[in-house]
Amino acid sequence: MRQSSPRQLYGVVIHCTVMAGSPRLRIDLDSPIPATRQIADGLRVQLVEGGLRPGTDLPSVRRVAMELGVHFNTVAEAYRVLAAEGWLDLRHGRGARVVERKPPAAASRTDLADYRQRLRELISQMRAGGVSPARIADELRSFAEGLQP
């Protein structure tokens, strides 16, 4: 029987001068999900939920990379992804700043199909990890209720 090694979880607190509290960004280096995507996804959650507001300066790429234990290009690519989505303004030597984002156009049918597939994969991963279908349904309901205006 093979012994499983402990998961390598690394986290960094995103210290920002213009916001109360300090959002936490975590990545799992043992995950099949690339670190760049984990970083971008974690920051996007904070951006969408208002934990990171326009005008917030993010820590330098090198600082985040050092604290997470990844190459600086990994963090730089995550920042570039978010800049391309309209969340960040990137300036050489000044770092990354959260900007006011214009609402995007409504998602296309192709986009919705992609999101549905990603959600299906996540649910499959949860079930494979031992999370019951009832618990998954409860979590999805909780998130859906939080989306209501």
C-alpha cells in the first residue's frame, strides 16, 4: 500500500493599503490545475466578490511568487490574464493596480457550454474526492442564493 504524501499548500496574504482585511490567496502545488490558473482564479474570486476594489495595488509579481513558491513568470502570467479580462492595469515598475471594470457583454452559447463543462468537471472531481451529491447540491444552492440581487 502506497503512503500518500501531505499536500503542498502555499498561501500568501494580499496586503493592500486601501482595503480592510487581507484576502488570502492559496495554491496547491500538487493539483493538476496549473498554478497560473489557480492564482488567476483565486484573485478573480476576490475581484468579483469585492475583496479587491478598484485602486488597490497588488503585491509585486516577485513577492507573490516568492511567498507562493512558484516562478515569477507564473504570477506574471496570472496578472496578464486578469489584465486582459479588464481587471488590472499593469505598468512596468509600478506593478498591478485593480481598475474599475466595465461590465462585459452577455456570455455566448459557446461560453456557457465551456462554463457548464468546467462545472461538470469540478463536480466530478468533488465526487471522486468523496463529497456526497447532497453536499454538492447544498453548496451549489448556497452559491446560487448568494448571486441573487
